[in-house]
Amino acid sequence: MVDFLKQSRKFVILIVLYFNSIPHVHPLNIGVQDTDTSIVLSKDCSRKCESEFCTVPPLLRYGKYCGLLYSGCPGEKPCDGLDSCCMQHDACVQSKNNDYLSSECSQNFLKCMSQFKNAKGRTFKGSKCKVEDVVEVITIVMEAALFAGRYLHKP
């Protein structure tokens, strides 16, 4: 799995750069089909705790707030501590005019996830994901965002 994640780093950087260059993000249905289950990547809000595609960066869905173009609806409480880290990151990015390459937001997010993992935080009831997998996937995406932010001279 580690090799797959390392190989996907370039892909993640391209996704981060692409979505940061769009002034307003509109729903995107990528049309991926897995037997009878349709996978949709869109900017909709979530009201339920999910745990899907735990090791696939562009499709990850964890809790209500963790995942690319995935966030909880206004007023929704996070599913657990890790989901809370994602919620805080979403709020930080929003406060920075939707700057997904903000080094401050990315660094705070990495610190929050590390603290949750080191404290042996548990996933929400019914989760199919392991904390370690979700943290590893998100860390790779955030490191790519930090790299892209440095390349583009973002604070």
C-alpha cells in the first residue's frame, strides 16, 4: 500500500493544483462504476458518518468531513476526533478564501491528525477504516499541498 501511495503523490499534486486554480468548485461526477455502486466525487455536504475508499486519496470518504471535495453540512458534529481534525481544516481553508494550498491550514491539520493517532484515538462506531490508513492517505495529500504551496509561494 505504501508504494501505491507514494506513486500517487504526483496525481495528488495535480489534483490539488487543479482544484486550487478553480475560483468556484462545481460538482464533478467522475463516473467511476464498481459493479452496482456508483462513485461520485462532488462538492456536497454530508450528514452521515461514512468510511469508504480508506486508502484511495481522491475517493476517500471518512466521517463527515474527511475527503477531497467532501465536508459536513453546516452545524453537523464530527463523527470522531479524526473527523474533527478534517472539520477544523475545512474551516481554516474557508477562512483563507478557499486556499487549499495554505501552509498554515495544512500544517495545523497534520499536527491535529498526528496528535489523534499518537493518543490512540479510535474511529467512530461502524467505521470500516483504520486510523493509520486514513492518516497516512491524508498526510500524503497534505504534504503534496505543502509542496505545491511552497512552489507557488503561498503562505
